Amino acid sequence: MVIETGVWIVLLGATVTAVATGLGALPFLFVRDIGDWWLGVFNAAAGGLMLAASHSLIAEGSMLSTGRTLIGILVGLALILGANTFISRGDDHDVAELAGADARKALLILGIMTAHSFAEGVGVGVSYGGGDELGAFITAAIAVHNIPEGLAISLVLVPRGTPLWKAAGWSIFTSLPQPLMAVPAFLFVLVFEPFLPIGFGLAAGAMIWMVFAELIPDALEDVPGPTAGAAVTLAFAALFAFQHFVLHV
């Protein structure tokens, strides 16, 4: 009975973290017309948020195992290169009401964020293995952390024509692995814990590639380099400050 109660608590907590990702789309309730200049700024800002998230993932992974984190980064790079090659073979994709090159970008960022969520789900489950208080703290931190990740997804989807509610839905979808992975990770802590740094590194490697191969080049098509650089830096600094001064991670 104790195990069953623990499982339900873990599942509820991980579900909350997933739903929180959808809140990242809310700022677009107040933004109606998005011109080319803002599209460039949003692409750069999404890049800054993803770089900050990558920095955090690598730092967390390195505290557990630097070697396995590095392996994860290289695996993430290999996987995203393979995925990009596969997706680029045809432009007949239709994702989040987007088509062609925009749909390809949507597929890549949604895939990266979904892979990232597997590691976060394991993190939630493993943390509850250390006690309810630790689990609740980590769950709350990941839930709040997921909001700017949802914003990064929406910054790519909404300016390209995806409706707000669908952007929020896709954001939540990318976090569904969190409740799916949290329960088995909680039940089998010793089995899952060694794979955490690999998962963190994998997500970071894929994100870093996405920033420099897709988001920054797109931003530079619409805004000057200094503007794009400022947007990247400010977004990075904002998420870094949020993680350290609000979440204390």
C-alpha cells in the first residue's frame, strides 16, 4: 500500500511538471501581429533559452559523471544529425499546421524537447526515491523550469503560424515522457540513476546543435547580428538568473 501511494504521488508530480510546460505559450495571448523583425528576435531568444537550458543540463550531468555526460552530448549530436538528414529528405511534412522548412524545424525542436523530457522524468522519479520532501522540491523546480522551455517551443511555433492553443498542446506533448518515466525510475532507482548524466548530455548536445544550425541562422535573416546577439544573451541571462535566484539550482 505504501508503494502504491508513493507511485500515485510520483505520477501526479510528474504530470504537473508536464502540464506546466504549456504555460510557456501564455505570453502570446498578448502578442497579435508578429513581423519579420520580431520573428528574428524570437528565434534568437529561443536560442538563448535553449543554450541556458543546455548549460544547466551539462552542469547537472557533470555533477553525476563527467564522462557519461560527454558521451551523452556526442550521442545527442549524432542523433540530431541523423534526424535532420532523415527529415530533410522530403518537404511534405505537416506539423503543428506548418509545412515545408517550418515543419522541419518544428519536428526537430519538438523531438529535442521530447527527448529532454525523458531525462527530466527519470530525475523526478529518482528524486522521490530519496524521500517525499526531496521529490516535491525537485518536482516543483522542474515544473517552474519547464515554463521557459514551453516558451522556447512557442517562440518557434507561434510566429510561424501555429495557433496558440496548439503551441501549448505541443509543449505539453513534449513533456509527456516525464510522467511516463518518473514511475519506473522511482520503482527502480538503482537501475535508472546511472543513465541520468547520459540523458542530460544527450538533450544538451541536440539543443546546442539546434541553436547554431537552425535558430541563429534564421534570426540573422531578419535582424542584424548585434540585435540577434543581444536577444540571445538577454534570454540566456534571464533563464540563468531564474534558475539560480528563484529555483536555486
